[in-house]
Amino acid sequence: MGIDGIQGKRDKVEIEQQYGKQPKAGDRSKAGPIDHDDHVQFSSESQEFLRIRNLVDATPDIRQDRVDQLRRQIAEGTYSVPSEDIADAILDTWV
């Protein structure tokens, strides 16, 4: 039975080779040694994405300095939002 184009015998041979068993003569004609040194190499784009992702993950979700500033402005009565911004937010919510 083949799964996604891979025949069952092929998988069996590779497993036998990994565990040091010799494949049967009819399973594979030229079975060479398997390289057991695994390694992964990421592209430069992937490395850049991971670097940026780490920076984003290190950034706190709440900017406490901004929260403190807004809290102070509200307490002093100096915080104001232009009416156009309020109208735009309402329209963005409903449209």
C-alpha cells in the first residue's frame, strides 16, 4: 500500500537501517549508510522573522507609561478626544 506516493517497503528499509539491521536482499539493492548527524539551516528571511518575533515577544502588552499619562490627564481634566475621532470610531464599528 502506498501513502502519498511512498511505498511501504521503503519506509521499512529506512527504519531497519536506522536501528542497525540489514535490509533483506529484495528490499533495496544499494542501501548505503545513513548519516545520523541532523542539522537545520534557516534562510536569512526566517532568521530575520525569528529576530523580530523575539523582539515583539519581549515587548510588554501594556505600555505602563502611556497608561499612567492618560490616567493623569483624565484626573486633571485635560484629556480630550476630538469629536471627529469619536465619530470615525463609531462608524468603523458599525460599517
